[in-house]
Amino acid sequence: MSRLAVKIESLSKRYSLDRGLVQGQTFRDMISDALMQPLRRFREIQGRSKRQETLWALRNVSLDIDDGEVVGLIGANGSGKSTLLKILSRVTAPTEGAVHFRGRVASLLEVGTGFHPELSGRENIFVNGAVLGMSKSDIRKRFDEIVEFSGVERFLDTPIKRYSTGMTVRLAFAVAAHLDSDILLVDEVLAVGDAEFQRRCMNRLRAVGQEGRTIVFVSHDMNAVRSLCSKAVCLEKGRIEKYGDVQEVMTQYFSLRGKGQARWKANGGASDDGGILRSVWVEDARGDAVDTIAHDECAHVSIRFRSPPGNGDFAIVVRVIDAQSNVIFSSWDRDSMPIRETVTKQEYEEMCKLPSNLLVPGRYSVTVQVREFCHDHARVLEEVSLEMNITGKGYGIEKNRLGIIAPLIQWSISSRH
């Protein structure tokens, strides 16, 4: 019988919006609130205080995670994923409820969390390891592995402030992944780094899971969640929408985001919470929004989006995924637009043309991602998915040819004497 590694009981987190921005209840905030409480009470008595507006980032969340489970935490921006991980990491305290752990916890929430910019990479390994609860002897045992994995050996005695973002996160991940913790919390950091480093991170996390350690993994990259996790949790507006089998949870997530409809539109229109993707739909050759198309017809994936704030260096990615979660192919708008002009308009619309005579009949997910680039890394900012059905109409004399794609291949024949 498996034992619980993490037990979350009726967890809720409330943020105050009365000062124009959402604030967490850090230690400094607690002191400030305590000092301001008499003045607030006086204003309430005098009737001069405005009604305080609050936001429940999490509401009555209960969850049991067993030893050795790798759990993916998915949901739209603002669903409460990072807030939950911050509470699990003890960065912030819950408003209500409790969390119980069995074993030591290591977390990697943000790039370089716990690193001191004036200290060298070597010194920060020991400092960060100590913060994670490891002894100096434990860190020395793993030191060479950490340095080799991070790939920053040449700059080990250079202050962290001179590292690029990618170098910093490689070192931070190497420390968290190699130290001897029972539970590892990872928040979106695998989106940082080049493709080779991301592959190494995934392999390392698989190895950590195979060692019997527990992992809670937050990501917008559904393929990473599919390949890494044994279970998944879908959060929606601070509540658990579904918990269990990865594919079933993803189906629920995509249904909340509009999967299965011919057209997905952001709730609330252009004045909502500032989402990047505004609408995504599949068109046929006549320009009609469809969710079913014939094998011998081309399809167009249309994406209406707003540019990410403060950064013109981003890409739109389209992936086509079959019913068995295999990525059939992906395409980046940078293939046709390698250099993006400075963003000046509020909204844009792009179209990706999917060729005819390519996909075999069946059901597919068309997933659209917005990826932001910064220095030497990229991360998924937002993702949405639609379903598209390919029918056998016009498919030819064989509807059961083998393979995951069915392109029309040119043949030739000539007589030989």
C-alpha cells in the first residue's frame, strides 16, 4: 500500500485588490497589515473606508499525492497553479487549510530563486543547497554531477550577476534536481533553455521519478506533461476541475478552453484579463470555420492574438496531435517570418496552411502556443487547442493504408528493354 507524500486539506488563498494590485501575504505584508489594521478599523467606524475587494486565487483545494507519483498541474493563466506551488514551497502562507508533507521538499519556482548575484556559481551551489536543507557533505557528494549537468564549469567562479538567464536557470535546475530531496516542485522552468537542455531536464526528471521520488510539475507544455507525468490535475478559477489519468485530465482542460468547437474565442472579448490568444479556428478553403474536413482538402488554422506585453520577440507555434497523443508535426511562424518587426498594433491575425492529402482519417488536436524568447531561452506563455476531424471523403481507393500520414507520393514508370 502506497503512502502519502503530500496531503492538501481544504486549501484556500485570498489576495487583496484594494491597493490596485494583487499582493501575497509575505512576512513584510503581514507586518504592514498589522500596523495598518487600527487605521482601517477607524475608517470603517467613520464610514470612510471603501469596501475591500478580494480575489480567491485558490478555493477549497484538497488533494492527496502518493509517494513516487509524478503529477502534472495544468490550467489556464490565472487558474491558481503557481499560487498552489508557492504554498507547497512555503513561499506564502494559505488563508485557510493546511498542507502536510512526508519528507524533504526542494522547489524550483523561478529562475535563480535563492541565488545571490554577487556570489560565484560555486558559492551559490552551496548556499542554495543549504537553503534546500542539505548538509555541506551532501552537497560535496553531488557537486561534480551538478556542475557537469549545468554546463557552466568554465564560469563556475564567476559572479552569478554576469550569467545569462539560461545559464542561471541551468545551474538552479541542476542544484534542485540533484540534491537528495523526497519531493521536488517544478514551476514552468523547463520552458527555459535550448532544446538540448530541455531534453536533458526531462530525462533527469524521469530519472528522479524512477528513483521513487515525488514530483509536482507545472507546465503549459502539454507534451511534456504527457511524457513525464503519471497523473494530472486541472485547475480552473482556483478549484480542482479534475484529478486522475493524464489524458482524461487534458481532455477536461481542453474542453474548458474550447476544444471540440469549430471556433474558440477568449471569454470576455478584448477587455478581459489580458490573455494573449484572442481566438483560434480552423477554416476550409472557402473560409468557413469547420471542425471536419476531407483528407484531400487543405485547412487553414487562423489565430488572432495580442502581442505579449513588453516583448516583440515571440513566436506562434501550431502542433497537430493524433488521438494517441503523438505529435504528427509542428510549425512555427518564424519559419516564414524569422525576424519579427517591432510590435505596434494591439491585435494581429496569422494563418497557418495545412496541406491537403497529408493526414489519415481520424480525430486530431490542433494546438496553438505562444512562446516568448529572452536571451537563450523560450517559454510557453499561453496555449489553446481545438479538435479537427479528417474524413475519408476523396481519400482514394484505400482507406486503410498504414502509417500516421498519407501524402500523395509521385511515382513514375518507364519500360526497360
